Amino acid sequence: MAIEEPRSIDDRIADAETRIFKAVFPSTTNHYDTLFGGTALQLMDEVAFIAATRFSRKRMVTVSSDKINFTKSIPAGTIIELVGRVDYVGNTSIRIAVEIFVEEMYSMERHQAIHGTFTFVALDEDKKPVRIV
């Protein structure tokens, strides 16, 4: 059995980056045929949760979301990419920056549409905060 050397924080941050792709179907859009803001927030929280868990390998819960900027609308019939990256690591908390990029299905056009941050806390079996690293 090989013994693994401890991984550096920088390596763990790089390895925790999480990317998810989704198609924007009409069932997820509002009366303007653009992605519901609440659906975007749900997807962002999900990718942030995965990135936080991949970094910490602990039970994580969302404690806040900060400064979610909706800079471009996301129309039905496009592809979105959600990217979650570790932004800050504390003792028991971690902040994940999330961006949503929108891509036209039939062209090379791509731009950032939404970005924001989500903070998570690591919990033990008794739901008490526990050190992340």
C-alpha cells in the first residue's frame, strides 16, 4: 500500500475547481424566456457545494451567499457552464466563487452572465463546526 504525501493547499484548491454544463430549456425560464434567477442561484449553490466538498472532504452546509451579480440574461436555447473555485479557506469555513458563462449553441459566442460567492461551514457528526484543514 502506497503512502500518499500530504497535498499542499494550493494543489487542493486547484483540484477542487468544479465545472458543470447545462442546457437552458424552456421549463427553466421565465416569461421573458430567460433563466429564472432562483434557478441560477440553485445551480450556483450546487456547484459551490461540490467544490467546497471536493476541497474539504467534510460535511458542508451553506451559510451565506454574497453579492450575486446578474450582468447578462441567459436565454432559453443556450448552454451554460458553471465554474466553482475556492476563493478563501478559513478554520471552519470556506468561500467559493461561482461564475456562470453562457454560450450560444450554434456559434462560438460565450460571455460571463452571473457571478457571486457562497460561504460554507464544515460540520461534524453532531452538526458542530469542525476544522477544514
